[in-house]
Amino acid sequence: MQATVKIPGVDSGAVKTWAKRVKSIDWYKRGGYVFKGQFVRPGSAYLLDLGEIVIVCSKIDITKGAKPRFSYSAELLRVISDGCLESIETYTGRDWWRNAAGRFEQETQQRDIEFEKIRYVGATISRVYRERKGLFTVLQMSLSREGFMLEKE
């Protein structure tokens, strides 16, 4: 399922802001380059999958002087419904990207475990249905030989 959501806009005082639909992590890179996926424009609306994770990062000039010094602020967001993003966590400081990438991996592993549970339960229900359907057919054939009619509900 998909939902239309608006990506949060630019922070006040931000020199640069970017956002990305995060699909995976490349630990061989550093900074924002660790996040693999498609860039999205902050402040714009997009059609995204439910459960998809987006990162929004701002580069902020903290000195506002002749020799600029920058700080970063990043937020991991999850699409939960139409027009609604849930904040997973906010990061600041030098290692913001390591912490955000680690949390992304935790979130995707948890999601994969949940999908696996759902898939297992679905397969079990399907197997039980097929077995019962087969049992019903055998029972129907043996009763019809005896002269009884068995109707499906």
C-alpha cells in the first residue's frame, strides 16, 4: 500500500537541506553518502510505500562568521498513513550518520522479522485450508457412496 506524504521542509538557519528515501546502507562510505536510495525534495509531496523510511538532513552554520563551522541535524521518518510521517529519532553532532544508519538497520531488521512472521502464519493457514479441503472431499466421496449428500457451506 502507498500513501501521499509531504516531506518536511527546510530548517531555519540551514545552509543546505536534503532528503532521501532510504533503501539500504553502504558502510564503506561516510556522512550522508552511507544512505542508498532516491533523493526527494524537502517541502514536496510524494507517493511512498507504507513503512518506508525517509531521512531529512540539514547542514547548519553555527558560527555565522568569517570562518564558518557547520553542524548537522538529521531525522529518520517512517511513512505510517496518508499524509502522516512518524519521527523515529533525531540526530545531531559529528556522528549523526553512524547513529542514523545503525537505527535504520535495526528498523529494517525488525520489519523483516515481522514480515517473516506474517508470511509464516499465512502459509500455515493456507496449508491447513488445503488439508481440510482435501479431507472434506474424501469425506464427501465416502458419504455419497453411502447415499448421503454433504453440502458445502
